[in-house]
Amino acid sequence: MPAGVSWARYMKLLGSSVLAMFAGAQVVHQYYLPDLTIPEIPPKPGELQTELLGYKMREEAAASLQTIKTQEKLD
């Protein structure tokens, strides 16, 4: 085995690194909430929009929460 490591230890390290990569990808997808839908008609060149929908939704939710809090303070 490479670098004098046993097969068992090599497989443990390989498995843990693969699981860590999958977990990291899952965390990124949960944070950014990418739009994975496939459109019926492909967009024309230059029309493809790449915006962070998850980030946009969080900003809108924070803004609406802020307005609710200010309205409660006024009442």
C-alpha cells in the first residue's frame, strides 16, 4: 500500500474523506438552495440568470421580519 499504510487504515481514511466531501456538498446545497430544475426550452445565449435563490429568499425573509418587529414596536 502507498506510504507503508495497511489496507484497513487506507480504506478507513478513504471512506472518511469521501463521507466528508459528501457532507460538505450537502451543507453547501442546503445553504445556497440551488435551482436544479431543467427548463423546457433552453435559454438563448446571454439569458441565463445565475442568482443565489437561497440567499435572496433569506434576505426577503429578514426584511419582512424586520418590518414586523418595527410595527410591533410602534403599537
